Amino acid sequence: MRLEIARTAIDLLPAPAVWLPESGDLIVADVHLGKSAAFRARGIPVPEGETAADLERLSDLTRSMAAKRLLVAGDLVHAPASLGGGFPVRLAEWCESLDCDILLIEGNHDRRAGRIAMETVPFLDIGGLRVVHDPADLAADQPGIAGHLHPSLRIAASPRSSLRQACFRLRGEQLVIPAFGSFTGSHPLTPEPGERYFAALREKLVEIPYELASRGLR
């Protein structure tokens, strides 16, 4: 689905991700690699495998889009415990295997985890857009792309049932991306008039009307 923000073409992908066709940048947010390892370190017996699966999904996505650069808008890794068991080596090998450059826009979980061996910046400007992790770091009138919120909607399916679905949120010229990580939760938004919401339903992105989104809260 094609949008335009600050005179820049932006394609929303069901992955979920954002594609900037003019620059060849692919943007994801909130991958939270190693989250299950952090849970297991605290004695919570959750299954393994989501980190390898998410890295494979990212590799496939960069190849399918022929991306020049992968931008992670924060929270690539989940916690300090995520970096144990040889994970830094695995991550470095994965970065080397990519057919494109990778840049991390540092998120709050990345700062807590530490020791991430890749190029990291606090924000990145692409034309008139600023890519950050937390949308609160954008000025009120500043066009940008962010993550952090893990947005989702409760979409009314019938008068008595609703579907909770991850979504993109567009407020003015500020876009928030859903979390990419497969073991990452989401936070239902309270729909606001004037905002736009986009969700992947059966692997196709559709715009969710405000009236339908707001009905899911009743």
C-alpha cells in the first residue's frame, strides 16, 4: 500500500515493514531478538527458535525487495540475557550474510542490552523524514517513522466479537510501524479521529476505517 509523507513515497508491507522505493531502504522495528532466551534465563520455560526464524524472515525480505539498506527502528535485541550463548557471533555472521547494509536506530531495549556489534545511531534523516525508535522523540510537526508502541487494533468482527490485529498508525505525517518480532506482544490503540490505521488481513494490507476500529472498544 502506497502512502506519501513529506513528499516521499512509502510502501507499507504486510511483513510488517516499510519500503522506501526512492532510496532502497527497508525499515522494520521492534524485532526483539532473544526474547525467549531472556524468559528462559528467568526460569520461564518458553520454546526456542523464534530468533532464527525472525532472522530468516528478515533475510528473505531484504532479498525479495532487493534492499540497499536494512534500517531497524529500534529494539533489535530484547535484553542483556539475549546476548548469551554465542548470540553475538550468530548475529555478526547473519549481518555478514545480508546482501545489503544494516543500520540500527537505537531503542530503549538495545541500550539496556549493550554490546551490539553493528553501526548504531540515535536517529536517521532520509530526505524530509526522520527515522527514530520512539515517536515521542519526533517534534509535533516533524514527519517521521518510528516503532516502540507495538500498535494493534481491536477490529469489530460482529456485535459480540472483535479481532486483535497489529497495525500501522499514521498520525499527521508520523507513521508508527508494528513490531516485527514473532515473540513480541502488541498494545491496543485507542483510536483517535483523524488518525489512519492499516493492518494485514490474510496477508493483504487494508485500511481500517476509524468507525470500525473504534467499535472494537465497545
